[in-house]
Amino acid sequence: MSDTRTRLPNELGTSLQAGDDAATAELLDELVHTGEITEILEALTSDDRRRLAVVLEDNEPAELLEDLDPIEAAEILSALTIDQAARVLETVDTDNAVDIVSEIESDRAEQILVAMDFETARELRELLVYPPDTAGGRMTPAFVSVDPHLRADQAVVALRQVAQEAETIYYVYVTDNDDKLLGVLSLRNLVLSPPETPVSDLMVRQMIAVLDTADQEIAARTLNEHDLLALPVVDEAYRLLGIITADDVADILEEEATEDIERLGGSEPLEEPYLRASPFLLWRKRVVWLLVLFLAAAYTTTVLQYFEDELDAAVALAFFIPLLIGTGGNVGSQVVTTIVRAMAVEDIRLGDIVRVVSKEARVGVMLGLVMSAVMFGRAVMLRTGFDIALIVASSVLIIVFWATLVGSVLPLALRRVGVDPAVVSAPLISTLVDGTGLIIYFMIARVVLT
């Protein structure tokens, strides 16, 4: 951590506890220019953040709140009076304000909305209707639209009047009297066109848009795939409701990637920062899948019991059990992680299952041959005898191949039945391969040793 990031939280905490508003205001001004607002404010205690709310109103409130996690920004606003909170929230971009308001207790949030400017509060209420993980929940209504009957010079004049309130003016949307989206034109083409050119002649009629009910990840991916700076959000009647901008996409993709990573570990995603999550919440997010996987793994003991005669006949077989099932689980986890990621970015769809299985089968054979040779050498080094070395080498070849096939099919099969493959694929593949790997191992041992 840099000296600035160490010094500022300490000095800010000291000035807040001393009630020195002037020093706090100076430090806030320095904060704005460090580019490390989020990290420094998150380093403060909850009490210090509440004290900060007292001097926040007159010191860059929008920039400070927008860089914070919505939960922490809501905590600061909750320490203000209703009128103070309303004035501060009016300075925050609408899409960020919605995220913050949704984290405030409902009764207090309603009081703040009542105290706000009527038009701003109306926009927030309209956005709060949408689930937060939809395009409608992430859009901002701060877009620029013009009438198709305007001339280019008239449209430029209209843009000057609303430019300060817009999220971006690189794209100018063309709508009719019912707000139906007709087309889009770039600011560059509008400015460089002859003044008398009608907007309807300049606009592009074939454009990319997303429904307000679409998942936020679909919206983010659409914007990225088409290299857009903003993506219009429409309803079923194709009325323009808002836009999602490129900076929103970065936040969306980070959220989705975090969820996928947590799910790959067999845990439900957290809806709040880790350090704010209680032990009970972490327990609740993990315990269900752990119990499911525990019960699923219980059959491995049954397998060992069934093949106890083989273990009694060749105790050396037990030496390699952890290594074999660990190898199978690792191979399967590698495959499902790759497949789930490819599915997330739509490189793979359900119809590609034959191609996926064919490709992974070849990879499984190549990996299996390498692991088999290494395992044979390890068994020889341990002087277990040729029979045991042959059993171990053959088993690891088949287990690796089997784990690769299962890992390639499982995520696609889960998606087909409506289960999120990111939630259970990696833990389930390890559990599944452990048991089936033991069956393969002992079946080969039974054939070779009898």
C-alpha cells in the first residue's frame, strides 16, 4: 500500500473523530484527486463513515458516493437528515443512485424520494421497478434523443441544451412522439453534415438494442461484441427507455465474473462485500451444497467396502488411491472450468456437444498416456511389482479419459435441464470421478490379479 493510501485514512479518521470539519473537507478534496477514493473510504470504520456524512454534502458528494460500493454509500446517506440525503442523491448519476437507494431501508428510502426533485425521483422510481440484474435495472434514462423531422443544425442546437444532463452524447437517438426508437446517428456525422440535411436522412435505421427485461450479462456482452459506447434499452413496443454505457459494462462483467468464480467453488454468490458478510451468512451460502456433495461422495465408502477382498489381496493398491482420485478430480475440474467459461461467453452452445466431446476425448487420451507413463514409473520406483504398476498405469489412463468425457458433458447437461453449470460443475465432477475412478481401479485390479 502506498504512503498516500496509508496516510489519508489515518488522517481522515483522526479529523472525523476530532470533529474538525475544515480538516476533513481538505482531506476530502485531496481524496478526490488521488484516484484511490474507494480503497481509502473502505478503510474507514462504519462510525467514521457516518461522521463523514456530516461534511459530505458540500464536498464532492457525487464523486465520492459513486466510487463506493452501494451498501457503503447507503450507509453514509442514512446518517444524513432526509433533506440532506435528498440533496446529495440528486447530484448522483441516476443509474448509480438507483443502486444506492435499493440498499436503504424501504421506509427511509421512500422519505428521501419524496424530498427529492419530482422529476429525478420519478426516474428513480421507474428504475427501481426492475430487478437489479436486468438491463432495465442497470440503464440510465440520461440519453439524448431528437425528432426525425429536425434538420442537422436544429438537432445540434437541441443537443447543446441537454448535453450537460446526458450520460453520453456520442450517440444521438432518433425517436417519434411516442418515444419509439427509429434510428441512431453519431455526433460526428451530425456535426459534419450540411446544416439543412434532415435527421431522418442521417440516421442508421438498423441498430442494436436490448429489451429492458434482458439479463444484464446479455446486455453487457452485446455491447462488447458490437464495440458500442452505449446500448439502447427498449420495451416490447420498442420505446426507448434508457441506455447502458461502456462504464456500466465493466461493473456488470466484474459482478458476473465474481458470481461465476464463487459458484465454481460450490458456494452461492454473496450479495455484499466479503468483510461485511456475517459468519452466519457465509455458513448459509455454503452449507447446502456441501451437504449435497457430502451425501453424493458417501458412495465411495461403499465402493471400498465392496472391493475389500482386492485390498486384502494386494495392500499396495491402497497406496495409489489418493493419487488416482486426485488426478481424476483435477482433470475433470480443468475441463469443466474451461467449458463453463466458454459457455459464459457463448463460445459453446448446447448444439456443440458432439464437437466438444470429440475434442476433449482426444485431449483425454493424450493426457492419459502422459499420466499413465508417469504413474507406471512411480509404481516401479516403489517396488510394488509389475502387476501393480500395470494396474495403476492402466487405471490412470482410463480415469483421465473418463474424467475428461464427464467434464465435457456435465456442464452442457446441467444447462439443458435448467441448472446453472457454474454452481455445481467443479465440486460435482470431483465427487463423481472419485467414486467411478475407484470402481475402474478395482475392476482392473480384479481382472489382472485373478
